[in-house]
Amino acid sequence: MQILKENLDKGYLVAKVDTTDKFETLKAMGNLMAEKGFVKESYIEAVQEREKVFPTGLPMEALGVAIPHTDSIHVNKKAVMCGILERPVEFVVMGDDEARVQVEVVFMLAIVKPDDQIAMLAQLVETCQNVSVLQTIKTAEDMDAITEIMDGLMA
Amino acid sequence: MKKVIVACGTGIATSTVVCVKIKEALQKANVQADVIQCKVAEIDSKISGADLVVTTTSYTHDTVPVIRALSFLTGIGVEADIQKIIEILS
């Protein structure tokens, strides 16, 4: 795990994540979210369990994304962690237990009150639907652009 | 008034986004409907009188039509799904 950018005030993290399966990915990202105080220790197991029952893989036009999240009782502060995967990891597609997607970018969400975070959630969906924006994140080279994207998300 | 239930696993993230998008689409198409958001586990308790269920999880119902909401998140095929929703509610 290599942290590329952190903004604890706005509540986001961007990191390169090197893992080989989705539970390892969720654990590594959850650990860092807990370390930074965004979520409780209990989030790490809860988000993995939630992924088993309600998968969050999204085959976007640009590439595979996952948006793991879990109940707010495990959350301290609203936050998003963007994990850029060094190696694609297979997730089950949301709402379709038969379908799989190779995920390259993970947005792990710490949600406290959904009504307060509609703007962030809507912006996240827009971000993921934008092919060039998602490619910029995945490439992980233009940190100014990535910072701008994350600032926009947590505005 | 037509009734639409929008559900996801936790009732906190994806259903919130899908709910907003469906409300916008219905307003644009001038279709009046109550759009209710909940967890998938709560659908059965709220389904009475519902005309449509839109969900981001796997769910089926014997009598009420169910539309998968994945397109609202990926953007792929969303126009076709909005058209389907409007047809069901019109």
C-alpha cells in the first residue's frame, strides 16, 4: 500500500493497493481507513461480510469499479478512500450473482447519513461514468488532476 | 398515485443515488409517483400497493415488476431502463 494523497479534513485518501483477491483488498483498505480514524475497527469485517451478501462491483464503460460500504454504526466520519489496484481483482457485479467484473479502481465509502451525502454519492457516480476521469485515476500519474477529482467529490 | 420502491442492500448508498435519478426522470416525463427508498430486506413489508420495484440487488417478485438499477450507476442502458419505468407507471 502506497498512500498517494490524504486529506483528513475533507475526508479522503488515495492509495495504490497491491492485493490478489477482493477480501484482501477490502481488508487492506479498511485497515487504512480505520488507522486514519474514518471508521471503527469493526468496519473492516463488516464491509467484507456486506460484500459477500450485497456485491458492489460495477462494470463501468471505462473499467471495473467497486464501491464497498457498510452500515453507519461502523463509521466515525464521512470519508471516501480511492484505491488504485496494481493488479485487477475480481468482484461480483452488483445485483447479479452470476456476473463478475475485473475491478481496477475501488471507492470505499464511509457513510454516516445518506441524506447529507447525496451530493457526494451523485458526484461519485458521475465520476465513474466519465471514461477519461476514471482513466486518469487509474493511471495514478497526474496527482493534481486526481486531487481535483477528490476535492470535487468531498466538496 | 403510483408507488415505486427503490431498494439496495443497505438502503444507504446506491438506493439514494438511484432514488434521486428516478425522481428526476419521472418529473421530466411528467409521471406522478411516490418513490420510496429502503433496504432490500424491507421490500416485502412495503410492497403492498407498489407498482414497481427498482433494485441494485438480486430480487424477484411474483406479481410486481422488478427492474435492475445497475444502469443508473454505470450509465450504460439507462435511457432504455427509464423508458421501461415510465411505461410501467403510465
